[in-house]
Amino acid sequence: MKRAATPRQTGAAPRRGKRLAPKHRPKASPEATGRRGARSQQTRFISRLRAWGRHHRAMAIDSLLRLVRHPLGNLLTMLAIAIALVLPAALWLTLDSAKLLDAELEESATLTVYLETAVDEAQAARIEEAVGAEAGVVQTRLISAEQGMAEFQQSLGLDDVLAGLEDNPLPASIVIYPQSVEPDAMGQLAQRLETLSGVDEVRVDLAWVERLRHLADLGRRVALALGALFGLGVLLVVGNTIRLAVENRRREIEVVMLIGATHAFVRRPFLYSGAWYGVGGGLLALGLLGLGNHWLSMPVAALAASYGASFTLPQLDMTGSTILLSCSTLLGWLGAWLAVTRHLSSIRPR
Amino acid sequence: MIAFEHVGKRYGGRFEALAHLNFRVARGEMVFLTGHSGAGKSSLLRLIMRLEKPSRGRVLVAGHDIAQLHASQVPFYRRQIGVVFQDHQLLFDRSVFRNVSLPLEIQGVEPREAARRVRAALDKVGLLHREKALPVELSGGEQQRVGIARAVVNKPALLLADEPTGNLDPQLSADIMGLFEDFNRIGTTVMIASHDLALIARLHHRILRLRDGRLVADEGAV
């Protein structure tokens, strides 16, 4: 780094105030001054940038060391942040899995057309054709009475009982995959299909898909509201902790302000502390979520298996973890900023 | 270097700390400011440090009306003034070295350069061998010298001191004043508030005498 000061000058001897006394500068031609001015301004800018980076690094390390020096109290603060983050995050994850379920359900939203028992196979095939020709029908699948029986037996495991029946009591049916899963469109389609001859009944099972969707919508809003509320909680926790830290270092702040520290300089270590609280809280939250997942995965898997489904609890992926961590870091930083800024105005050097 | 033009300062509307102050201090001068406690010495220094603004008149430092400085410029203004406090305002959680280097840290001076200047300043006040000590391990006189080292590490053009010998015995006080004279000799403008009349009378510098916030005598002016 080039400095204007001559390297020979080693004593603490205060020079005649260079900056306070512009007229003491050696006179030079305006052109030369301009060129030198531009260059020295550039080196000054670079050296200031370096100094800025140096102070950032120093304060990041210093504030981290201060945290480590009082591990228990700071861990508790981070835990408070973590808990505040875990609740909305867990709720969000649950809803996310509900959404997955919802998508699966939507795919399986079908109409089932039950044919009259008197209809034979050839007729059934003709009816399927007619149904397939209807507008709004994407695909059809004919399930003959025998197939229906077989599937029924398989799913219930009641071979013996059903084998005892002389006649097959089940009608043939046609499963329809509609273009639109909107309740209105499906209702209209069902009405039209019911008028076809040989059709006994059309069943639409969509109401609970709808209900689930509304429920998920509601849940998502609740999660967002909770997230906002708990985010505010994080701000308060960090703000309060930083407020105490500022109070503890009040004398130091007064002194550095007396000798020319800017507000940014004073604020910086506290902002880093806040960000570190956020990072720590975020990491703890991720840990807690992982722990909770582990804790619940066994019973959830067992429960799902008992319904013949395979369902695993959702986990935060890389993106989700990054978002959670950045949010908590940002909240910590913001909480510190609010606390320091509010407090700095009350600190005046004596 | 310093000019007070019809300066007055009121606190809380009524109490008049300073009134009708008119004086100039030339570049490179050494000036003592005396008067009883409460005469306005500290208030005057606080005005120069721009910890406060005058209620009336103008305070000019190096030709600039410092009341005009924007709040964001004030830190940069203060960096150009070295200040020695009566209670020396050292930070007790860090070493002598770190205390002295504080102004350089604030200005972002490159660490090697800063270390060199800190050692030079400590050498000047005779405390180079105590750089690793904590301020509490030092005597009162040594602490004051650390305060002086911190004030001059920046090579300020203007050095202010508020009762720098307040709690020291006569011999130590004379030593401290000798230090200020050294700095003055190399061109620094020095202004010292002190009520140690016997000591400053021996030193033969200009003396500004304050009484109830008014300038009552200006002795030894050139």
C-alpha cells in the first residue's frame, strides 16, 4: 500500500496538520496536481476499501470469539431462535407433504360408471366406446364383473367368503379419467353419462379432494402467519440480546466515538453478532428438524403401511435448508441493526 | 487555527456556560486555558471537539465553521484532533498497545504501519516497554501518558487536553507538560485546560483566563 507519508518519518512527531492546512501543500502546476490527485485518490480509495474489508473480517472474528467466550448464554439465545424457526418450518413441511398427497389424489380423481347387472360383455364394450366418445373424457378403463370381483377379493383378502357366493353380485364398471377435475365440469359429465342406456349409476368422489385442498390452503396461510409472528419473535430475541451487549460496551462505544469512529464502525461488531446468532439459531433449527424427522419417521411409516401406502416424512432439501439458514441470518442481522441503531442515538460521548 | 467569534453557549435555556468569547489561536501556538471549575473550560473544549454546537457565534477551526459540519462528517473531523482527557478514557479490556492503536484502527490504517506508529508514540511517552500491559496495571501517570500516546498517534495538527494533570503529583505533572511542549515544538497547536496555576505560570505560554464563562484575561499573547 502506497502512502503519502514519507517512510523516513518514524517518530510520533505530529506533522503540521496536512489535512487541516491546505495552504501548506507544496504548490504545483494545476495539470500535475490533477494527475497526481487522480492517482492518489485511486490509491486512497483502494486502501480504504482494504481497510473496510479488514475491519469486516476482524469484527466477524471478534464477534464470533465473544460468542464462544460465553457459550451457555449464547447457546440459549440461539436455541430460542431455533425453536421460533422450527415451528413454522415444521408446519410448512407438513403442508408440503399434504400438497404431494393432493397431487397424487388429483391424478386419481376419476368417475366410476356402474353398469346395470344385466349388461353383457359385448354391450359393456359398446357402452365404453360411447362413454369414450363423450367430450371431456380422456381415458376409459372397462372393469368387467369378473375383474371387479378379483380386485375386490385381492384388496379385502376375503377369498373364502366370496368364493362361497354362487353368483357374482358386482356389476361391470367403467373408470373414467376426466380432462378437468373441476367439480362443476365433473358433475355435468356425470349427468350426461347417466343418461346413456345400460348405465346404472355414476359416482363422483371429489368432495374430499376439494376439502383437503381447502384445508391445505388454510394451513399454508396459518404457517405464513406463524412464520411472520415467529420471525418477529426472532427479531425481538436478537434485539434484546444485542441491546444488552451494547449496554455492556457503552463506555467503549463512547470512547471510540470521541476519537472519530463512524456509526457504521460502531455498529459493525454488533451486526456480526446478530448474524452469528442467526446462523447458530438456523443451524440448531435444522438439527431440531432432522431430529424430529428421525423421531417421527418410524411411527409414520408404520401408520402409512397400515393403510397400504408408503409415505415418508418430507425433509428439508438443500434449497429449503439454505432458505431457512439465510432467513435466520438475515433476521439476526436485522434484529441487531434495529437494536443498535435505536440505541446509538441515546449514546453521546461525554 | 482556532477562532472563536462572539461565541456563547447556553444549557437548557437558562444557564449560560460561555458568553461573548472572542479569541484566536495561531497555528503552532501553545495555549493554557484556566479558571475555576465551572468557569467553562470543558465547555470550550467540547465546542472545539464539536461535541456541542455554540448557541451563538461561530467556532472556526482551520478556517471552517465547524457547526456547519454534517453529522456524518463529524467523525472525520474528530480524527484530526488529538484529545487527552482528565480521566484518560482508556479501555480497560485491552492492552496498552491496542488502546493506542484505536484511532488508527478506526481510520483503517494498515496493521504493520499502525504497529510502527503505535510503537513510535509509546516510545515518545516512554512506555514502549509496557505495550503488552493492561491499563489497570499502570500507575495514574502512566495511564495518562498512554492517553497522550493515543492522542498523538494520529499526528494531529491540533492537540487538546482537559486537565491532563488533574490527579498527578507535581513532578509527574511537570513531566506531562514537558511532553506537550515537545509536541508543540514540532509544530502541533496545543490547547490545555488546567487549573494548576503554579505549574502553568512557570511554563511561559499564553494563558486564557475564564471566569463565569467569560474571557477575563489573555496573558502573554503574541
